[in-house]
Amino acid sequence: MPLAKPMLNLNVESEGTMSDEKKNVSGSELVKNSTLYREFQAEREEILKHKWIESEKVGHDIGFEHALTDWIIKHRAKWRRNRHSHMAG
């Protein structure tokens, strides 16, 4: 039996109305639209690019964990600084 998507019921009050407007938003939509999730997705894309480049250099798949560790040590801090400076400005 398939599981139903969890629904979050948000009551949103509109100015100038006497009643509440109800909005149903699925939990997965909230997650996908969150800043944290978008940051995770952007980092994941960079790690996968790094994995591909480094695997090509050595002639075999280095694996995700190796690419993740290598990228964090060598590139993450600079990538975050650049990303956040572009987003702020």
C-alpha cells in the first residue's frame, strides 16, 4: 500500500478578511523550497562535478565519499564564500 504524502495545513490570515484562508502544502514542497535544501543541492552538484573531474584524471571512478572529502578539504570554503557573495550582491 503506497504511503500518502504528508500534508501540512497552514492557516494564513489575510488582512481585511474575517475568516482564515487554509492552504495545503506538502512537506516535500516545503523542503524543496527551503534555503537549506537548495544549498545542499548546489553543493551536491559541485561534488559530483569534482568527482567526475578527479575520476577522469586518475582513469577510474574515485567514488562519492572520496570526492566529497576531497572537495570539502580543497574547495568548500572558497565555493561558499563566492556563492554567498554573489547571492548577497
